[in-house]
Amino acid sequence: MKLSHLLYTLLIITLATTTVISNTGCAQIGSITGGLKDSIPPTLVSASPKLLSTNFTGNKVTFVFDEYIDELLDVQSNVLVSPYPKTFPELRSKLKTVTVKLKDTLLANTTYAINFGNVIKDVNEGNILKNFTYVFSTGNTIDSMSLSGKVELAETGKVDSTMFVILYRNATDSSVQKIKPNYIAFVKGDGSFTFNNLPPDNFYIYALKDGDGSKTYNSKTEEFAFTDKPITVTSNNEPVNLYAYAEEKVSKTLSSTTVKPKTAAQKKLRYSLAATSQRQDLTENLVLDFSNAIKTLDTTRIILTDTNYVSIPGVSFLLDSNKVILTAKWTEDSDYKIIINKDAVRDSTDSMIVKTDTVRFKTKREADYGNVVLRFNNIDITKHPVLQFTQADEIKESYAITGKEWRNKLFPPGEYEIRILYDDNNNGKWDPGNYTKKLQPEKVIALPKKISVRENWDNESDINL
């Protein structure tokens, strides 16, 4: 073997040995990894009195955990005490200990539950011990009945997890409006709720979006739900469905900004026409939008024509404050003219537009729309269903359903959510409930599948209800 080859072999062996030593030795220099991140919430070590204690007589409970506990925040919005107390308890954390001091005189032979929601978390990583619940009884036994269900918003078919469900024992119809409830449960993200450790009894049950923190239904603008009769809690209750509504909409507050008086130029009567900037929709009316409210309208002085100034028959007009709405049967991809004589309209000061105008515009093509075909399975026509297409919770299109198949060849392209309104009174719109009259709201089913309508395309779907 040549010397150079021998030296090369020894070098390879040395490098290999060095690599093994550096990978297994403990003297190498490097950065500290710190180990795995703590993702485990605090664990209860002990409770005094212990969990599920009976014949409870004190007013203080102490919990010891295996980690240091962070400051308890948003206690009143997170912690639920059942039965609901007149005075909220005092909660404190110190090192690994959480202390609850009860302020109310406890009821005899009653099971209590304290649900801590999301307030118990460790100091280092903020890991939350979610919905930790401490249960005890002032009697000989722990009540074990439960009641569950779901809350939906009747107008949209969606859920609102900021609502809660409340129970009343030995109540009247007006109790929910005057006094605080006996039991409260949070509504979860999917709309579900559960009451545990209930006694076998009759309960009035409601859902409420509490605007003022009173835990009572005292405003017709609050989302609210009720059942037609009390619920008897037994060992095998069916889930309870609640449909929430606001009897009145929240009125929009007018801006307090000082309104500057109009100048002479601003007082002049002017109009705008959306069809001049974009093609006239085949399914919509033509709208003349004036700068001032209109007092008088002479429909003979507004003339719709073709390009040869031949009048279009069957045109009708509607005056709505500062809008003149023109209804006509449009021909696709066609040119039109509208002649607006200067004396066609007058505002409250008898002002007219400056001069007679002739405006040219064009209608859309049928190819600009999508052809939508929906087939419904298990739909109940006797309930007067109304098909609603929404975007960002705003109803864009609404149609009565009269059969198992619905078609529209001139549907505006876009992505829509679909809802079915069961229109009980057949007036074409959703109506809220009325607790005083014990009238439930009309119900809307929100379909989970969105529909994407493409122009010049057949868009067909089967919908199972």
C-alpha cells in the first residue's frame, strides 16, 4: 500500500471516530433547546370540601392545583353558579390555590354547581382548564338530572354563542321579565346547551341575549326565545329546541354632526340614472334618483323609447320620495332612450331640472346571468316556503316555492348562502314572535351548502331538507 493511500485511510477513520464522539459526548458546545412547550392545563390536586360533598354547611371552598394559577379575569362573565345567586361569590387566586367565598345563604337540600368557564389557567403558558365544575349539596344526595338542547336564531337559522339559556322553578309567565333565574347555562359555538345536576321538577325555559346584564327579558330588541309550556325534567328528556328572535329591530342612532345648509347650487334639482354607468338589469326596474324629494310627477313627460324614438308600450311609474321608479318589460342586449322633460317633476319648492334630457342606455344579455335549477326533497309546500339567497346575511333574492323544483334562467352571478323561510302567515317575509301573545317566530332553515352561480352556465343542485 502506498504511503499517501495509507494516510488517507487513517484520516477517514479519524473523522468517523470524531463524529461518533461528538454525537454521543456531553462536552460539545451548542444552544439549549428548552424542551417541549407546556400545553397541559392545571390539574386539580385537592378540594376542600371535596368534590361531590353532601350536607355542605360552610361558605368557603379552596382548590389546590399542581401549577401556579394566573389572575382570575372576567369572573362574572365566565363563572356560572347554579342555582343562580343573588350576590355573586368572591373568587381569588394565590400561587397554586383558588378560593371561592359564597355570599348567599345556601338553600336547604339543594345541589349547587360552580362552573369556572375559562378563568382557571396557569401562569407560564396560559393553558386553560376549561369548564371545570365543582358540585356539592346542602342535602344528603347530589341531584343528577340533566336537560340539553339547541338555540337557533329564527330569522337566519344560525346560532349566537353569546346567548345563554335560563330556567325558572315555581314561576309565572312574567317571572322572566321581573326576577333573576334559578339556573343559567352558556350556549356553545354550535348552539347547544346543557344543564347538569338538576332536580326532577317543572321548569320554565328561555334563551336570552342579555343586553344590560340584568338576566331578565326587559327589552323587545333583545334576542329571546321561549317554549310553549314548562318542561318536566326527568331521567330521559328529549332535547329542547329554542328559536330566538328580536321582536323589534334596534333603531339606528342619528348622527349628531351639524348639517350644513345647502348652497344655491346644491338646492338645484338634479337626477342620476344607474343604467348610464352599467347595463340595465333585465329583472330590475329603472330608477331615476333625484337630489330632492319630489312633490309632483307628470308621467306623460317621461318617455321610454327605442333608438328610433318609438315609444315603448306597457311602461308604468311609481313615485317614492326622491325616486321615480319605471317598470318595463326589457329586451336583452338592446338600446333604449329615456326622454326626461324639464317639467316632468317638481320638488317642494317647485324647482324643476334645468333642461330636457335624453339619456341612452343598454340592457344586459341573457348570457350575463346564470341558469339556476334547484330540486327540493322533503319540502312541505303547505308551510308556504320561501327561498332566500343571501350574501353577508343580507337577502339579495327571495322567491316563493310552489313545487319540488324551482328554476330561474336570469339569476345574478355570485356566491350565495341559501335559506328556507317557512312563511306561516304567507306574507312573503319573516315575522318575529311575541311573548305576550305566546306567538312563536317564523322559522328559517339555513342550508349548509353555498351555491356559486356562474354566468352563462347551468347551475343545478339537489337540496335535502
